[in-house]
Amino acid sequence: MSVSVDVIGDDGTAVATKNDRPLPPSQDPFYRAPADTATHAPGTVLRSRPVQIALLGLIPQRVTAWQLLYRSNDLHGRAEVAVTTVLLPADAEPGERRPLLAFESAIDAVSERCAPSYALRRGALVPGSITQLELLLVANALRRGWAVSIADHEGPDGRFGAPREPGYRSLDGIRAAMHFRPLGLGTDTPVVVWGYSGGGMAGSWLVEMAPTYAPELTVAGAVLGAPVGDPGEVFIRLNGGRYAGFPAIVISALRQVYPALGEVLDGRISTAGERLLERAAQLPPIVALARLAGQDVSKYLDRPLEEVLSTPAMCDMFDDMRLGQHTPHCPILVIQPLHDRIIDVSCIDAQVERYRAGGAAVGYLRDRLSDHFTLLPLATPLTLDWLADRIAGLPITDADTDTRTVWSVVGSPSRWRGLLELAGTAGRMILGLPLGKQSEPRLPDEQPLAA
């Protein structure tokens, strides 16, 4: 099996010359930071290349796609490079005005092969990647004529769970998309945000950081599904249980972010515990859930886990990771399964209350029948319709900021039709057919955009 080779030109443009199997990011010259990265403003496109997108890495999709390498910042404000994959409908007309969806993928892994910029490409075989499955849903935004940006919001080191910096990378990915001429976006382009689970957490950081980090961007609204709320609380609930793979991945990711965590682990975790964390860092999330179920971190420490977590340094770390300490300025819809076995509803209740206490306009929809894995696809029609209303500039009403608990988010005929459209889109993708256009995007004047 051959691999892709990219030629980097003097203008920073990379052109793929072979695309049977892409190189992983650590071996791909496209990802290398230019020596002058820090001299550029955040969001500056440093390098670009066209890429071919494929469902599960195997079925080429009739979508126009590029990857953009751009300047961003890490948790501590240090300059770094990040990558976003930007998508357009294959039949998009040059110069046609359109909104931009910042889709926050549930990367939920340390492994570089789970980064969207790798996992979405043709030839990328990553069994267990959530990002590859999410493409089936993102395609429905393309059918509405929207542009899409999918940033590698965990950065080059896969820092799953780190606070704030997913927002920086995603916001700079939006800036990069705005500056990238082939997308044809303007500085007044309406931007909407969508993410679920780990992607909902990244989307939360995006809208929390936007008012101070990128105030010039017009973020019209965000849908955050099961957005974690309190990573520390989720860690404690999942450790030792069926979904213990997630806590193991978070530890392996955050020990490089928080020195206090490294100090706790160094010399206090057994050799078997180190092997567990090494495995967690290598596995895609779905595989990690299967292989690491039931793992209890406390069994690998030389003192009780409760004692470790109660130290001031660890308490500070979990406080730093908690969402809702910064108030978003855009309207938000939060969607959450009432009986979620991964992210307890109490964590999301508290995140919503923190947003509202700060003055944010937040609607909160809790679903009785869905579980963590089914709510994302079932809520996709509702999500896209809500985001389309924000793009069109429709006003938020009092009802839009209520807390509602429903039996199901698909409890109306319009949602059933939306699910049928989702199924049709999935069928087209599986067969490698053109997606086709379902509707024209609408701007704040509520007039259809020119075809």
C-alpha cells in the first residue's frame, strides 16, 4: 500500500501526489510548523492542500475539501500550528455566499490517527474512530449548502480534556477558513457551532472563549450535545466501570498538560498502570471502551485514589477543567439524555445554570428515551433546523431559553422526515453518490442565497 507524499511549495501550498494511504501527522511534512509561526497573527493560513474525503477511509465522497495549517495558541498562550479540514458541497458555485458550520468532532483520543485531518482522508483506516462515523451527520449540513470547518481541536499532541485551548484552535480554524479564498467566505459570514460529547465539550470552550479571544467573529449560535460539564466529576463516575476507557485516555492526555498530575503519577503508579496509560494513548475511543472496560486507576496507585484526588493540586486541575466559568455571548441549545450512563445529567444541569447565571441565552432540552450514543443522530434534524434559524437571524424567544424534558427529540412528524433525509444522505455516502442539495442557506435577511 502506497502512502501520500506532499510537495510543499514556496508559497506554503502543499499538493498531494499520491493518496492511497495518508501519512500519519507526525510523519507528514504538511504538519510541520514554519520557523516564523509566532510572527503571524492567530488564524493565519500558513499552508494548504486539497484532500479527498472518504467515509471510513474507504468510500470516496463527492465533496470539495482542503486542509489548512494555521497559527494558533496552546493553553499557555504559546504559538503553535493547528489544522482544520474545510468542506464545501461538490457543486458549490464560486463566490456564492454561505454560512460556516464549525463542527467540533468527538475526537476523544490521544492517538494522532484519530485527529479529523487524518481520520477523514481517503485511505485512513482507523477502526474505532468516532470522527469517521460523524461524517455521516456532517454531510447533512453540506446538503444545506453550508461550508464546514472541522478543526483538530486537541492539537498535535492529542490533549483530550485540556481546557480553553480547544476553543483557541477551533476559533483560529474559523479565522483560517474566513481567510481561505477558495471557500469564498467573508468576514461577516454567520458562524454556527455544533458538537456532541467530547465535541460538545470542545464546542463549549469555543463559545466560552469567543468573546475575548475572537470578538470579531459573528457566532450566531451553538448546539452542544452532552457537553460533559464537569470533567472531574465524569472521571470519578466512570473510573472502574463499563466506560473506564475514557478516564484512562484523559489521564494519558493530561499528564503532559498539568505538571501536578505528572508529579502525582511519577513514582506512585505501578508498571502495570503505566502500560495501561500507554495502551489508552494508542487506542481509538470505541476500541478503548471495549478493551479497557472495568479498569480502576486506583488499583495501580500506591495510595487511595480519593486521597490523590483531594490534594490541592488535583482539585485545582479539575476546577480549571470545569465548563461554565466563562459566559458565551451567542444563543445556545444544550441537548442531553436524561439517563445518560456516560455523562450524568447533573453535570449538564450545572453547566447550563452557570451559563444562565452569567446572562447567557440557553435553551435546555432533556430527552427521556435516548442514551448517550443514540441522541446524536436522533437530534441531528432538530440541531440543523435550530442552527438554520440562527443563521437566518430569527429572534430567540422566551420559549427558546426554557428547560424542557421530552420523551424524545423525534416526537413530531417534521423530525421523522428529518430522519428519513438523514437515512437518504447516509445511503448516498455509502454508495459514493453525489450528496445533492436539499435546500438553500438563508442569511439574516431571510432571503435565499443566490444559486
